[in-house]
Amino acid sequence: MAWTKILAANALAPGAREVVKVGNKNILVLNHENNLYAVENNCPHLKLPLKSGKIKDGAIVCSFHRSAFDLSTGEVKTWCPWPPGVGKLLSMVSEAKTLPVFPVRVEDGNILVDVPE
């Protein structure tokens, strides 16, 4: 594993989110209920940013199309159910894809993430 230091641990209070660049990827790091998660910031559907997405039942929900992804595994919980009447059409733009998630840990007061190149 190639751990990369991305933030000071005290820089990410409970409920906080930050997007950091690691290599060529934008990684969304979030502190949800005192657990740290690192996921690709772009929704796999149309590559729109997830930073503003709500957290519901352990999943991050895309603000644009309401696709939901498990924070721990990236597994698709719902795929493009919105907007009403158009969601089914939008879901055909691309097949349901898992959200990339990355290992994250705290060491020596810093948050580290492992993002493969």
C-alpha cells in the first residue's frame, strides 16, 4: 500500500468533508459519526461531484440524480431514481457502477489514504 498524507486529523471535525487531490483523482474525505471515509468525489453515473451529497443510512446520496452508495464498500444502494419520470431514462445512460472507496487511517495526527495509481 502507498499511503499518502492528505490532512491533519484535527482539520476534519465530525460532519466535515474535504476534497483532496491524490495523483489524478479527486478524493472526498468525510468524517461521519466519527468514522473517516474516503471515496472518489465523482458519482459513477455522470461524473458529477458528490461533496454536497447527503448521508443517509450509511450511504452517500448524489445530489443530482439521487444514486446512493455505501460509504464503506461503494456498493450501489439505489441507481438514478430521480428525477421522477426521467430517472429511468437517465439510469440507461450508464449501467450501475460501484463507487471507488479507499482505505483511510489516522497516524501521527494525520489522515492518510491509499489511492492506487
